[in-house]
Amino acid sequence: MSTSLLVQALAKLGELATNMGTALTNIAGVQATTNAIRTDVTNARDNVNATTNAARDNVKAHVSAAVGGISAAPFKSVQNIAVTVNFASGDGGSGSSSYYDVVVGAVNTAKAFVVNGRPQYGSTTFYAATYRFISSNVVRCEVYGGYGGASQRIAFTVVEGN
């Protein structure tokens, strides 16, 4: 091998080593940039998590405070009543209505109400039924229009609040 060829080969190897050094330096720079980006992303994620957790806790505290006074069960009892009755004529001497007293489970009438479940119908006329408490365990169904002695099916619901 001639000296000039050896010199040329060594020069190319030196050039290759320089290029490899530059490439390794560039790779190290990319790795440093990647690590910096990873740190920034991790910090941003942690900030988002901390902000989200704080917001969640704030909402939870406000919702808990808002619903703290609400009872878990708004109704103490619900009684669905359906019965066939024979109405008595008159209500306390009025003579224009017919009524039937239905015994129900005792409720606090100050916290209870009655929901009409079935309107009353005559053979040719519609008669509205109304319901009211006579006592804590008796609901009076009244039908206006002279149903005295007539057998009818009535339905209602007694709802008692807490």
C-alpha cells in the first residue's frame, strides 16, 4: 500500500470520526431537549391534576353543604288505596254530596296530602271526587251530585312527608 493511499484512508477515517462526534453531540442535544420537554409536560400534568383535584374538592364541599339539610328520604310513607265503596248520602246535613270514609294507616296530617287516583263517573254525568283527612287515619271521599247508596270504585294515594 502506498503512503498516499494510507494517508487518504486515515484522513477519511478522521473525517468519519469527526462526523460521528458531531452526530453524537447532536443526539445528546436532542436527548437533553427531550428530557426538558418531558419535565415540562410532567409539571404541566401535575399542575392540571392539582387544579382539577382542588376544583373537584371545592364542588364536593359546596354540593355537600347544599344538600346537607335535605333528608335522604323525602317521603315517610306512601299508601296506595283502591276500594269499592257504597256512598252514604249527605255530608253533615248538606244533602248535595255523598261520601265514604276510608281507614288508612295513621299519618301526620300536617305533613301529608291525598292525591286523587280515579275520578268518579255517573251513568251519564262526570262527578269529581274530592278527598280530605277526617283524622290521622281516616280519609273522606266526597262525590257531589247525589251518589247516595251507589257502589263505586275509588282510588287515591296518601303521601306523608318527612
